[in-house]
Amino acid sequence: MALSNTAVPKYYGMFRDAVMRGEIPVCKEISMEMNRIDDLIANPGIYYDDQAIEGFVRYCEEELTLTDGEDLKLLDSFKLWAEQIFGWYYFVERSVYVPSEDGHGGHYVKKSIKKRLVNKQYLIVARGAAKSMYSSCIQNYFLNVDTSTTHQITTAPTMKLAEEVMSPIRTAITRARGPLFKFLTEGSLQNTTGSKVNRMKLASTKKGVENFLTGSLLEIRPMSIDKLQGLRCKIATIDEWLSGDVREDVIGAVEQGASKNDDYLIVATSSEGTVRNGSGDTIKMELMDILRGDYINPHVSIWYYKLDSIDEVNDPEMWLKANPNLGKTVTYEVYQLDVERAEKAPATRNDILAKRFGIPMEGYTYYFTYEETLPSRKRDYWGMPCALGADLSQGDDFCAFTFMFPLSGGAFGIKTRNYITSATLAKLPSAMRIKYDHFIQEGSLIVLEGTVLDMMEVYEDLDNHIAKLEYDVRCFGFDPYNAREFVERWERENGPFGIEKVIQGARTESVPLGELKKLAEDRLLLFDEELMCFAMGNCITLEDTNGNRKLYKKRYEAKIDAVAAMMDAFVAFKLNREAFE
């Protein structure tokens, strides 16, 4: 079979049949990706090429080697994932210049150009699924088979992780079991002046792995925007972009340069992470929009393996939802031991749930869960009564104000307005500057000129904002630190009623924090601004010996001021509840 716009992909068809028979359990996200593939099958403008995917499979199984030197036998999951990359194509009409046969002049003709459909694949799958080996297979193929490839990169949070992609290729060079590798590795690397026939054509060098025949170079790059921007690589594999303290959009940085090439490919693999408010959260939200069909993008392949519920951790039959290679690349016994360890050592629980079962967890002390920090639909509260909270700062922290609007059913609408100086903005690293720019665009962050905030300038802007939206502020809670000048003016212009000093500390914060947590769990805190999502995702709590909790942040750049202001507003509301009746 050649190209077909009606055929069912071979490996996907086998997978789908097994799912329908109940042999393979799948999570909601995988089911949605299956629906997307079914749509591709039904699309007459999309073509399936069985020869292309079979060529990849044959190359891998005939030529490649595991790191330990054993022959490689492709896993079914590898074939399924790779089929998305190599199996799907579409055609575009282009004007191509054709020189005349006599060598003088030429003319343009329209031609149908075959293009690979998928240029970006996201693979989120549990630890132990051999993700790095899959990336190695992809890189190896383009290094030695696709002669149009010149520059390839692989990146990971550490050099050790990145080397896991390179090691099987280096082993394959040493062993050279297949005819292509034997041809590419015959001769001597040191022979640079004699016959080209006697020169090595594929070798591991100081730069990385080089194919001197095709001019391809595969190299390791540090996982940093500064080291990845501007590269015009055709093929990139990005490992563990959800893990560790990866807070930059490294995938976006790679794509900026790669997208200048025709048929570029980015394969981003990772287990679920425990880091909050990084670019990973934003990317996952975009991927979910694609899976749900809210955003149509056939050029992205998404394999997002996870348990549907934390309750399924106790059901070994469901573990395949998180790791399709369970029983092949990692044993059930290992999983069972991890489940027991999570029960006996609570400090390991979140890491195990995220890495083994794909359940989005946060670092052990994060206060609000990932789901609790997701925004609600956009709302306006024009002219409505509210409580105002303030957490004032003149330095690099946000000078934060949060409005809480009591709604029916015990819910609260949340809006926030925050201030920083232009000097603070100028000092930000590039990744954080992008995030702050989003806050500025949505109107939740205001930048005032200078190096230190002028509280009266802040007051004037906030007062104008309240007047413009006709917010009916009926009480005002504040952290007394740095607040005297601001509060005195507020009292002069608005009267002394409903002004509440909220002392910071575990004894005073613990109860309102617990109540806000319950509201968040019940999805009764209705916020729609990215800055509030960011602030809630940064919150951790510290407990004293009596079990009282205090709001805290783990890193300096992890701003929580908008949440502190929300707590101040909530305390003021509770103390002045009669004003809202």
C-alpha cells in the first residue's frame, strides 16, 4: 500500500482494537487523542504512508542497539508513537522554479509538495517507560537516514539525562550490527587525507555524534533559553521538561529557530512534574484545549498517560493507564514497592504519584493543588459590594490589592491589582519577564516609574480603578507592614469603619488560610487572572509546633502577595459580615 487517505494506521488500529476489547485500559486524555486520530482517518486531505513508518521500524530493529549492547526490538508503544510522526502526510501547492533544458532561463510551475503532518509530539508518560530510548531512536533515524537533516539537538535538565539519548547511539556505532552502520563506521576517523572510502563516516566526537556523509550533527545542549534560542535545528528532543525546576518555556525557545526549517520535528518527553507555575502548566493547559477540540491543531501529537483518579493507585489493573510499557521496561513489583513506600514515607508520596502514576502533584508543601489554581471563566463585578485586602511593599515584591466579591452559594469573585517599579521589571530574567508581560496585558500588574514605589501614587491609581469600575468597597483588611501612610489616607477619605489590621503569623493566619483552602477545594474562589493563578501556585505553608500554618513562598521569585492580600480581605469580610447583609 502506498499513500492512502482512507486507510487505518497499522499500529494505531492494533492499539484501538485492544482498547475496544478491554485488554488495554486508557485514561481520558488518551481516549481524546484516539478521537483526534479517528478524525485524521476520516479527513480526505490527510494521507497515511505505511511504507514510511515501516521503514523507520525496519531501520531501528535491523541497525540499532540498546545501551547494554543487546539488539533493539521496538516496543509496541514506540511504533504507536512513531506512527504519528512518520505515518501522516498532507500536500501543499507551491510554485517551483524549473530551469530550461538548454540551461537558459526557466519558468515557475505549480507542484504538490508532500509534507509530514506532525512537527511536534508531546509524550507525558510515567518514569520507567523508556522515553529516552524512544528519543534516541528518533534522533538516530534522522541522523543517518534523512539526508536533509543537518543540525539536531537533545536537551534535558542535566547532562546525565541528556546523555541517555546519546548513549545508545554511541553503543550502536561501536557495535555496528546492521549493514548501514557497518558501512558508516568502516575506516578510520584519523584518516583525513587519504581516500574517502577509508574514512569513518559516522563517529562520536567532541561536538556530539557526527555523520560526515550527510553533514548531520547531533549535540547536547543545556536546558536553558539562552542556550537554545536562535538554533535552526531540524530535529530536537527535549527530555523531562516537566521535571525539576524547569520554569522556562524551553520548547518554545527551540521552536522559534526550528520552525524556520521545512518539516522540523520537536519531540518533548517527560514524566509528570511536581513544579508549579512553570511553563509546563501553561503548555499542559494548551494541550488539553487541543485534546478537547477547543483548539484544532493537527500538527501536534499528544500522548498523555495518567491515572484518571488517585483511587486507581490501589488497582494494579489500571496502572497501564500511566505506563503502557509496564511489565516490559519496568516490573509490576517495582510499582507495588513504590506504592508501599508512599504509604510508609509520606514525604515521597507526591513524587511517586506524579512520576509513577502521572497524577499532577505539587511539591510536598504546596498549599493549593494544581486543579485549585486553574482559572474560571471571565467575569466582571461592576458596581458590586466587596472586601479589599492589601499587602503593601515598596521593594521588589508586589504591592498587592485583592478584591473579594461575595456571591450566591458561598462563592467569592476574585480580582487583583498589583504594582511594581520599572526598575524591578528591568531586572527580571527573560523567562519571568514574559510571564510579567502577560500580567501587564491582562491589567492585573501595573508598572510605575522609579526604583521605589510611591504609596500615594499607588493610592491614586487604585482609587481611580475602584471609581472606574464602581466597586462598592465595604471593608478593608491590611498587613500593617509599610501600610501607615496608605491606611491613614484611606481612613481620611473613606471613614474609619470596616478597616481591619491583620497581623501576620501562624496563630492569626492558620484559620483563614484553612477556610480559603476549603473554598478553593470546592471551587468557590472564582478568579480569572493569570497573576492570581501564579500567586496561588506559589503558596506553601509552614507549621509551628501547635499545627498552626503560616503562608510562605519557596523561592524569592515565587510571588504570593496577591494571596496574602486575599487573606486580608477575607479576614475583613468575616469581621464585617453584617455590612454585606
